[in-house]
Amino acid sequence: MDVSTAIVLLTINVIVLSIVIIALIIVAIVLVAKLNKVASNVQETTANVANITGWFTPSKVFGEIINVINSIKKK
């Protein structure tokens, strides 16, 4: 095998590997961006669930029911 043939094959190999590495880096960046978006949606959903859970405590629910009954009795 000639030295020039080996150099050409190694150059092609380096170019292909560089393209693959760049593609993998781009895929990783896209995945991280999508995971960030999912994480922010999860945080928003968790905050909403926490607010709903806070409102549906038994003392709050029974207190509101008593307030409604009292306001009906006053009329």
C-alpha cells in the first residue's frame, strides 16, 4: 500500500469521524433544549397541583361550605 493511499484513507476517516462527532453534539444540544422545555412544563404543572392541593384541604373546603350555608341563612 502506498503512503499516499494511506494518507488519503486516513484523511477520509478523519473527515467522516468529524462529521459524526459534530452531528452527535448537535443532537445532544437539541435533546438538552427539549428536556429543558419539558422540565419547565413539569415545574409549572407541579406549581398548579400545589395550588389546587392547598385549596382542597379539608379545613378550607368545610370552611367554604359553612360560609355558603351561613350566607344562605342570612338572606
